[in-house]
Amino acid sequence: MAMYRFIDAHARCCHTCNTQLLGGAMTLTVRLDPEQEQELEQLAADTGRTKSYYVKKAIGEFLEDRADYLTALASLEQDDGSRHSLADLRRELGI
């Protein structure tokens, strides 16, 4: 098991991340503020899904969005300088 501790001097709090691989799955401990914890508890209770389901879904969506952002950023960095307006694009696509 690996344990990482991050201390945020500005927020005066400590975030601890414990990771342990169990059969290919990783266990992660996350500290939530009371409001987030209550919202997550209520969402899980209302939908019959687990809190883990929603945490995994949120992390997955964040990672996907981050990958899309980095792909777009790399594309902009390799930009050839050509620009197309929305009107030009619509005309080209016939819409």
C-alpha cells in the first residue's frame, strides 16, 4: 500500500490519499467536506447506486475532459494559422 499526504498551507488542511491494489482495482480514500458528503449520500440513497459509482464516474469524466483539453491544446500549438468562421463552416457543410 502506498500513502501520499498533501498539506495545503493556504487552506490549512491535509488531504490523504491511500492507495492499495486489490485484484487490479485500486482503493482510494478521499476526504470530502460535509456538504459534499451529504450530497453524495443523498444522491446514492435516491438512486440506489453506490457512492463509489458516482466518485468513479466523476473521476472518469474529469480525466476524459482533461484528455480532450490537452488534445485541443496540442492542436492549437500545431496550428497552421488558418481560421474559418462559423458561417464559412456552415456553407462548406451545406447546413
